[in-house]
Amino acid sequence: MADRGSKLESHDAVTYFTANQTRGDMRQADRNATLKDLTNYIYQSLIDYQGKWEATDISDFTISMPNARYLAVGDLIKNITTGKFYTISSIVDSSTKTITVTGPTAPVVGQVLALQDKNMVNFVSDYSKEYKDKIANTWVDTISFFVKRKEPGTIGKHPFDPPTEIKPRVRECRVDPDYPDHHISILGQWFDVLLQFDCWAKTNNRADDLIAWFEEFVFKYTWVWKKNGVNEILYWMRIKDEQVSKWRNDLAARSILYYFRTETITTIRENDFQQLDLYLELSNILPSGFSGVGYNTIAPSGHNGILDNGFNVYV
């Protein structure tokens, strides 16, 4: 599990989990993930996914980057591990994304590489006019996302089914380690979320390839996001393909929905009880069989008059 604020695990960083998915700790997490955390996870994982590389038998400086979608001679690749840069000197095989790079030292298995922004698929919230109207020679494939549906999370078996957790509930109550005379209440609320991802490309064939690429990416990183607090991830549905021609660039769009179960946690610090004061007051309503002061007769059954001066009990 990644430390808060640090780089997420890679989908093949723990190959044992991939081969042994029945292990209980495959999906155990000691944290929660909100919708904002989730979208940050996807963004980080996309960078990791596109920077994946494999050594080849051709030479130490010839590598393949099977998940990269934009590679050209002259582009730079950063070695995150060493901080050095490589320059792509030739494209050996465009279908397998095999390239030759030049640099101070050849990359070594285990080192992490990262592409430049211009070589990566854009990942943006919704699809703004800025991206729609980019000129053709600077436009790259783009995946946009927006919230299709978000509701209080179900506490039943199926997403969105009643009953739901309509407000935060206490998950845990513990003594505040910094203030011994206080306690901390931890409140949580589940949310069922549908995110729509739109895959935009210049041609229909490329859009089809992009959405297949994205589906494979989500499948490979599902366990990473679960380990980091996303409770559930489900393939929901793929919706109607679309050809968009009303902007400067004619684009093909392919859309897919995923279900995510997230949780929002709130903590409240409260004072412990120091003293409990109780004040009780008797209303002095005259019950059946009682006679008030100054009255010589026993009150009839059902009398509810209030006595100002107390009451006498007749036995």
C-alpha cells in the first residue's frame, strides 16, 4: 500500500498478488478513498501505465514501451529513478512500440521511465472547449470523465439499492491521544458513484483502439486502487458510440461507465463528560384518591387539578 501522497503501486509491482488473487490481503486497505482520491489515482496510474518498458534482445539501448501511444524521433523520456533523460533516436517497430534511445547509461530493469506530457493521453475532467478546438497537429487522444450519478451508498447487496446510508454514521470512537479528556468520533458515509469516461480520437478506428486500451488499463490497476481505499470497482456498461462534428476538429467518441464505491470520512473531537447535573421537578398533578390542602373531600377519580400547597395522602 502506498504512503499518503506518494507514488501508487504499479500493476505488476507485486506479481505474487496477480498470480494469487484469492489472498485476502489482495484487497485489504487501512484507509478510505473519496471520489477526488479516486480520480487522482486514475491520473497517477495512467502515467505509470504509459511509462512501462521492457528490455529487448536487440541492444541495451533498444526497449519497447507497449502502452505508449505517441512516440517520435527526438522525443525525450525521463528516467525517474536516476533523474536522467533519454532521447528517442529511432523507431524500430511502431506496432510493438520498440524504440532505440540515446543517453548516458542504458536503462536497467527495475528503473521507472516516464513520458513527456505531449506523448501521453490527456486525462481531463469533462471535455472543455480548449481540447475540442486544439489544432490537428497538437491534438492527442484524450480521455475525459464526469460524474454520471452519485448517491448515498447502499447498505444492501446491489449498487444503488435501498436501504442507503443517507447520512454519516459513527464508525469508531476512540480516546484522543493528544487530549486525554477528549474523544474522537469517526463518522463515515458510503457513496455509490457512476463515472462516465469518454475516449476521444481523430478516427473511429483509433477511438475503438483507445477504449479497448483504457478497459485493459482499468482491469490491471483495479487491485491497486482497492488496496488504496476504493471499496468496489465494477464495469457498468458501454454506451452508444458517437461521431462529433460540431467543433473545429471532427472527433470520434467512445463512452464507458464504471461503478465505484467510495467513502467520505469526517472526524469530530468532543469533550468527555466531566459532570452531569440533573434537575427534577414534580408537577403536583392531583392523582385519583388524593385531597389537596384546604379541601375536605376526597377528589373524584380522574381529577387532575394542580395543588399549590402540596397534597395529603389518604389511606
